[in-house]
Amino acid sequence: MASITLKDLVKTYGDVEVLHHVDGAIEDGEFIVIVGPSGCGKSTLLRMVAGLETVTSGEIRIGEKVVNQLEPADRDIAMVFQNYALYPHMSVRENMAYGLKIRKIGKAEIERRVQEAADILEIGPYLDRKPRQLSGGQRQRVAMGRAIVRNPQVFLFDEPLSNLDAKLRVQMRLEIRKLQQRLGVTSIYVTHDQVEAMTLGDRLMVLNGGYVEQFGTPIELYDRPATLFVAGFIGSPSMNFLPATAGGGALILGNGASLQGAGHASGSVTLGIRPEHLLPDENGPIRVSVQLFEQLGANTLVHGVLEGTETDVVASLPGHVSADPGTIMGFTAPAKDLHVFDPATGRRVEE
């Protein structure tokens, strides 16, 4: 196994710079998720680690070796793609064994590795089937099995669950996490799904427009987002953002309501409050004119606007809640759950 170091990585296509001075240290055996919206550069970064894209400047190390100039076959990595990339004319067994055959591994060793991977992934009964005879989830297991038999230093996953339905994605992401923990292989996983990222990663690298917005554990990103982008991207439903004025430890909302929890901030700020941190309080300072409810079973999403303004607000409340449209509901929020950002820079204002 091996650590991975990304040092001042830049990628350009002609005059267009798509990755901007990316840094990151990934520990041996760690599961890292690169997450961000479409077009942010996450797959490009993964392909640079794999050797499928050239590095414009900067350095990639796998273990102690700089791999910038190494071919993909010489980097000791295995990649699982979104489209599975299985050979349709080969059986499952042949697909899993193919990479080992071209490396001149002995037949007995190939069979041992294929059988071991099949047992781990519970695809033993399908070894003699063709890919077209398998479900999407089974094909994805075969693609992972082909990676496992390599015994690589690093696993790379490029949005491997995007083609699966919602229920199967939940099942497969749990299987991928358990598999990685069992094998202990350093892994980088790319996704645009923040829920997938939160549940899978030891740490998350959030990319936006080719820049690293924040690199930390899921809980660090949830509890202390470094930027407005991270705050809005991590968490579901998304964080509420309310224009406010800070001073003397207080936050004055656009309708004149006051909350305590501004820390040392002063002047115009953006106040962030997660929907689950809005607590019902008939005398609370956050007055919301209700527009509609989403009944989700275990909880209810209340959609409305801050009274006297046009600022949208969403509250997530446990159980079943209902009221007529236009009803005013009061909320409060603990000071520890208030997030204050500089609207000019988008950066968090530290307490």
C-alpha cells in the first residue's frame, strides 16, 4: 500500500487552466472522496493520478516515487470506471483475469486471485456468465473484482455508481466502504453526490471551479465549512443563507430580527443556518411565512420566506408538521450552530 501526495498541481488545456495549484496529502490506507459539481475538475484530477492525463506543472507522488512521467501500467493503480468497461465477449472470469494474463501471471495464481475476489464480492455463481447476463450491480462488482485481483497500491473510483438506481447505489456504496476497510488499500473516489461523499470518505476534498475549497473529514466540513460554497454543497437540504449585519456579538437580519452569535464579526455578513438547526419557537426571532410542506415520513421540510423579506428559508422538523400557507412560524437556532461568512470573499468569519 502507499500514501499519495499532490503538490501544487496545475492542469491546463491550451490557455485554459482547469485545475489551480491543488495540494493534498493522502495517508496510506485512507479513503478520500473528491466531490464537487459537474465541471469542477474532479475527474481530471483523478485521471492525472492514474496517468491518463498529463500534469502541466506540480508533482504527484505515490509512496516515495514521483509518478508524473510514469505510464498508467507502471503506477501500480487499479481504476473502476463509471461505465464498468467490461469486455462483452468475455466471461466474468475472463474479464477479471485479463489484466493478470497480460502481465504473465501464472494460471494457478490467476485462478486463486479471481476466486478470492469473487468470494469477497459474492459473485462466484456468475463467473461463467457474460456481462450482458448480469444486472448493473453485478457488473459493478465484476469491475471492482478486476481491480481487486491486481493487488494494487491504490484504488481509483470514477463515479462508479452513477448508472445504478437509488436503492442499489445505497447498497453498493456500503459494500464499497466495507470492501475498502477490509482490504486497507489507499483509495480515491470521485462523485458529485454529497451524500455519497459524506458516507464513504475518511476525508473529503471539495472542488469548485478547479480550486480546493476545503479538505477535511465529513464532520469538519459539516460543522465548520470554510466557505459559502462548502456550506451550501455539504448537507441536505442545503444550508439557509440570510443577509445580516453583525456587531457587538449580535446578528441583525434583513427584517430587523436579532440573534446572538456573531462572535467578532462586524458589518455586512451572510448568516448560514442548517435546516435541521432551526428549532420551533413561537416567540423565536426567525419568523417564517410558510409556503409549503414536504412530508418525508420521519421528518417534514417546511419551505417559506423570512417574514418581511424575500429570503427563502427551509426548516427540517422531526415527525409530521402541517399548517396553512401563509401561516407565520417562529424559529430559533443555537448560537453554536450559526455560521457567519464574509459575503465579499465567501470565506468563513472565525469566532
